[in-house]
Amino acid sequence: MTRKSSTTDSRVAQALGIYRSIAACDECLARGDGVHALTAALMLPCYRADFRRLVRELDPLEENELRLALHPLSLDAHSIKSSAGHSSEARTA
């Protein structure tokens, strides 16, 4: 494994971990688990900001890898960019 692919795997794995944390927070909020829901409400903006930051740093290959990993979770390609707050066109401009 090269250094580049190691970095790619690391950033994609990190994004997937953050996405799972966002999903867990959403689930806690939906259940209204008292203290857990409060903690989730406090952490959710941090997780979302981290996810957006990380997605902005991904190159096109990494974005595609993340899309493929998230596809089984019913997240389409457009919503990845939407949640990150930018588009590929904006980055190249």
C-alpha cells in the first residue's frame, strides 16, 4: 500500500466513522432518550462540521470511494456534496 492510498483509506474511513456518529445522534434524537438525546444534540453540530470539513478535503477518487461506501446507506452522491456545503464545480473554479 502506498502512502497516497494509505491517506485515502484513512480519510474515507474517518468520514465513514463520522457519518456513523451522525446517524447514531439522529437515532438518539428520534428516540428522545433523555440524557442521550441531549448529548446527541450537543455533539451533532460538531460531527456535521467535521464531516463537511473532511469531505471538502477529499479528492475525486476519495469522494467516489466514499459515495460507494455510503450507497448501501441510501445516501446519493449529490447529498454527500450537499452535506459538505460545496460542489466539485465550486472547487475547480
